[in-house]
Amino acid sequence: MQKVEYKGWPNCYRLANGLVDLIITGDVGPRVIRFGFEGQANVFKEFDAMMGKTGGETWRIYGGHRLWHAPEAEPRTYFPDNAPVRIEDHGDFVRTIQDVEPTTRLQKEMDITLSPDSAEVKVVHRITNRHEWAAEFAPWALSVMAPGGVGIAPLPPRDTHPENLLPGNTLTLWTFTAMNDPRWTWGEKYILLRQDENNDVPQKVGLRNTPGWAAYANAGGLFVTQFSYDAAANYADMGCNFETFTNEAMLEVETLGPLTRVEPGAFVEHTETWRLFPNVPLPQNDADVDAHILPLL
């Protein structure tokens, strides 16, 4: 772990292994603002006008990877993470700890482990209830991806009729979701969502992602996140453990843990494992995903 200045923030921390590197912010957060191959572009979006800013009562997206709690509500979810966080070096991993949010009495942490010899990162997201009474929420991990790419979400395994008569998965649409928007590709096995800097109409969809992975292909590289799914658990947003959102600036790859009643002093955790792969073309359909992405998993 190396303390560095990054884009106007003097107290950032860089982890690197000769293949990939990432930057954890210390002046705001908890947040991973950069992840990518060393010397190459950030796979995450950075909002240039917000880089280096701190303080204030207005929530800023900043970019990178952040931790929220679901279900989404204003103002509860949008407590501004504009204050310094505590950074702890635990040898094998780095922990970034936010002060208790005064409005929600929740406390966010992330444990970040970089593989010593591969393009892989494990992120454990933790939210502790510091209130005097129980609260129900779900940990919600959001990666804000750089523009120009294609998001990929797998559907549960397909089967045939009449051998299978019961539904196999759910699909959650927001009131602003337009299924005829040209950025969507509704495949038999995968949902693709293309980020378009010339289209400022937001789009979002959520689903019960039983395969437990999602990806974003961009500029010849592929970001993959893997996460858990519990068939017995209750998930927010009509049963979503995965959601994706896009507008003209970025595309978000979002994963959620189960919706849980958390007692005072207790916590919930949600883990993602990230991997990066070079030289992966942008998929246009199911066949492209099967040919170029599925073998990497």
C-alpha cells in the first residue's frame, strides 16, 4: 500500500501488483476511484468536475466504486460521503471505514484485497447498524463504469415447454425503463445494455441473477464482477440481486445482498470479486458472449 495524491485528493492509497492497480480515496468515501491495468485507462468513470472535492452537504457521485444501502430512498440513501475515511492496512487487505452516518446511524466499510499475481480484487462490503433499534436494509455495491462500453447480465439457465411450466426468473422494470430503447439487447441467454454518450435518457433494469456474475466490455477490455445469490433470501426492488443503470455519462454495474433486519451493533456483508481481461471485443448478441466472455468465467 502506497500513499499517493490522486486527481486533487492528497490522501489516497494505491495498491498494485505489476499487472493492475487500484486507488482508494482517503479524503472521501469509502470508495475505490480507480481500477485498471497499470499504465492504462481506468475502467471506472471519473467525473472530472468532482475530482479532488471534499465537504459540503450535497451528495456527489464522483465515480469509481461505492457502497450504498437499499432500497433506494431520498434522502436516506444519498447521505453525502464527502468526509475523510479511516484507512487501515491489515497486511493481506486494506480496510476503509466511514464515520457513522448521523442521519441513518449506519456505518460503511470495505475490505479490499488485491491478488499478488493476477488481475483480481476481492471487495467485502460491510454495513453496521449503530442505531438503538433494528433496521432493515441491504448492502448495495455500485461500480460506475467509464462510457462507451456494453454491460452484460446473464439470465438463469433456459429450458423448454412443456417440460418446465413454472417461471424461472424475475425482471424488474422502473417507470422510466423503455424496453424498446435501442441500447437494450434482449437475448435468449443474456441482457446487453450499451452505454451511449449521445443518449441522455436514463435506463434501468433489475433481475434475480442466479448465475452470480455480470460484466462490462469497453475499449478492448472486460471487467467481470462475481457475487453470491441465495435462493432462500429476500432481495430489495422486487427480488433483485443485480441491477444496471445508464445515462449519457456512464453505466452502473450494481449488485445487492439480501434485504436483512439488522439488530443494533450487528452488521451485514456482501462480497464481490472483480477480474480484468484484455483483448475482449464488444459483444453484440448472445453468440458473442458465448464465444468471448463465457470461456473467461
